[in-house]
Amino acid sequence: MYTLYGYPKTRSVRVAWALEELGLPYDYQLIDLRQGQHLSDAFRALSPAAKIPILITPEGALSESAAIVTYLAERHGMHEFIPEPGSFARAKYEEMLVFLVAELEQPIWNIAKHTFALPEDKRIAEMRDVAAWEFTRAMKTFSILLGDKSFVCGDMFTMADVIAGHILAWAKGSKLSHSYDNVHAYTEKVLARPAYTKAWQGEADKLPK
């Protein structure tokens, strides 16, 4: 049994989505960011950076969503959700994963940081324009990398699609637009997966009424 520490509309939905895709049971522990629960000593013992998600595994705690979903796929979904280690297909998976978190996601995160995440005296109003420009450049690259493939790594849905799907949903929520038909079609297809809907709703249901 795994335990996922998370909060709705954050990167923790990626881990919940991966767990749902794999059909794995898990316990969900809400870390209420509004109440500062992520800053508690108890949570910092699990996450020194005071960030979610954190997945508690039989071997210990794991952070960083891309690393977590890769771990889960290797343990439970080999050849279905992740290519074999050492293969060229696996190298392309990791190439895409690094691009997604280092290039496509970062402009969106920068907007979030300079809108609400950073202390007010550290926010730069002009950062949104810079980040939107960076997002436009990264999205052009993503469209080229995606091409006419069914999923980001080819015909197989992988955990890289979990990361990509969430980033694209986040971009839409941040009012970042683009004009790439292949990306629009891909986004609709990936976010229509039942596991994503179940993960997203499951997190939302954990919020106090």
C-alpha cells in the first residue's frame, strides 16, 4: 500500500493519476497548503523542501513527481507504461520527461511563483510576459516532438503522458494558449482518460466541505 501526500490542483494529481492508471490501492493524505501544513516539522521530516507530492513507499519517501511516476511504472507497469531500461525507447522517454519538466513546465511555474507562491516582495509583475514568451517557444518544440504520434513516446501511453497531460491542463488554467492542432487533439485525448478524471476528482473530494 502506498500513501500519497498531496493537495488538489497541484503536481500531486500526477502521482494519483499514475496510481489510478496502474490500478494500485493507495491512501491519500491531504496536506492543506492553505493552513500551512506543509511547513510543519512532521511534514518537513518527509519533505525537506516542504513541497508536495510525497509518496511513501515500502522503502521510504519519494519526492519529485516525474521520479515518482517513473518508479511506479518500473515497479508495476513495465512494457505497458514505460519502456524497458537500457533501450533506445527508454532514452527517448527520459529525453521527453526532462524536456517537459525543465522546459515546458517552467514558464507556467514561473507565472505561479510570481502570482501567488513567492512572498509578495519577491514577485516580479513583468515575469508573466517573459514566461508567456518562454512558453510559446517551448510549445513550438513540444508540437514538433509530438508530431503525429498518438502519445509523446509513440503508440504507447507512458508516464511521460501523465506529466505532459497535467502540464497542458495547468497551462490552460493559467490562460496560456497556443495554435497547434496536434497538441490540442493530444490534450483532449489524454485528459479524457478515466484514470485522470478519477484522480482529479479523488483529490477534490478530500477538501473539507
